[in-house]
Amino acid sequence: MPQYKTIVTGHGKFATGFEGAVKLLAGKQLNMKFINFEDGMSEVDLREEYLKAIGNEPVLFFTDLIGGTPYKEAAKIAYKSENVLVVAGCNLASLLETTFNSYDNLKDYANDLVSVTKNSTELFEMNDSEKVDDSEDFEDGI
């Protein structure tokens, strides 16, 4: 479980989609809150959900898009609080990898999310010399 409260948020079902994936791969995370910004919600509605979820402890917002409403509302809160940070555009791999790490401070946690995201993206390519034998079993996965 992450040592810092983490609020995963984004457009549509982004947050609850991540919630399902995290639960499947790492179990229920008690220090994570998942807040969707769904059709029909206003910025005020979203901000109220955020404020209810924050409490008095350091919080990291994990948002889907830089500049989107979930990001902007989280950034407004972070601007007024030294105990709140916001990352955007990170991926599931980064959230999972950092879940079980310890950090000296909230900023180290945020920076690691960004770093892991950068290091966990790639383009799958194969050239003729790398072609895999059809007999190899690809059914095992994560």
C-alpha cells in the first residue's frame, strides 16, 4: 500500500478503471481513493469530492491529462497547500511499481511516478532475426 494517500482521478471511468486493475494486480489499496469526473459533474462537484477525500495528511493526485478539469481542480488545491502534489499522464505500471516503495517525502513519490512512467513505455517491434518460433507459448501473462 502506498505510504502517502493517493487520489486517482480523471475523465469518465478513468479512476474506477485503474481501481479495478490495481485491485486485480496488487490487491485492495486502502491508501488510494478513486474519483471519476463523469458527464454531468461540474468543476465544483469535482472539487468537493476532492476536498472530502483529502483529510489532513499529505496527498498526491494522480490525474489523467495535463490541463484537463481533474488536473486543474487538483492543481488549484495544490497551489494552496504544501501537502498536496499533482502528477498527470502517468500510467498503471508507475502506480503499481510505486505502490510498494517507501519515500522520504511526497515529492520523491511524485518524481518516481513520473520517472517510472517514462521508463515503462516502449514500441513493440520485431525484425526478421527476432521472429519467435510459433511453438512458443504466449498464453501466460500477468
